[in-house]
Amino acid sequence: MGKRKRTVGLIAFLKGSTDPAAGMPGCANFDHHYGGCLLADTCKVQEDQRCGYFERAVLPTAEEIGFTDVVYSAYETQVGIAGNGLLKRGQIRRCPDCGDEVGPRQRFCPKCSRRRRQQSYRRARQKHRLVRNS
């Protein structure tokens, strides 16, 4: 017999496993004792609503354990955004000025960021000179 492919449902992925050997961390804000979210009264994902924390912090872990397509599509279907392409997986962000790749938590590439900072500094100095000379 062939090897069975391991699958997981969205709620099982959300809840995770307390056993580190299982390799499924789950949402850090899911309260296993009460069955809800630590940050709100109820878990938004279980209530068929989008959750920003889940999208930013928990969904990327699906790639690490090999469930990227299954979990992303289940989440998109659950919260009603399927087919909209709202969840971009692995998309490379580009600099709006030159089109080079931009790292995480950056708006512009390093070269354009430096150029913009210099322009801003020059404008501020020019204003300062005009005020001083008046």
C-alpha cells in the first residue's frame, strides 16, 4: 500500500495540538479550556469572520508543516472570501518607485528609501534657511 497523505481541517489547524511532536502549533490565542479566543468573546474564525491575527501569524505556519493550499483554501471558504485572491501566499512585494523587491516591514527598497530621506532632509533645510533669512 502507498503512503497516505496527511490532511487537516481548518478548525483542527486553528486549535492546534499541545503535543510538539504533532507539529501543529495552532493559534496562540485559542483558549483550549473555554474553547474560544483570549482576545475576544468568541473565535472569529469559528464564527465565519476574518481574523487579522490569524491571517498574519497563524496561516503562515501552514506552509511550514506542508498544509498551505488545504488550510488557505479552507479559511477562504470559511470566511467567505474564496476566489477574491485576498490572501496572497508568498507574493513578493515591490517598491512603488523602482519595482525592486521590498523586505518585510518596509515601504521602499533601501536605495529609494535613502533617496527619499535625502530629499526630505534637503526640503526641511531649505525651509529652515528661508525662515532664517526673512
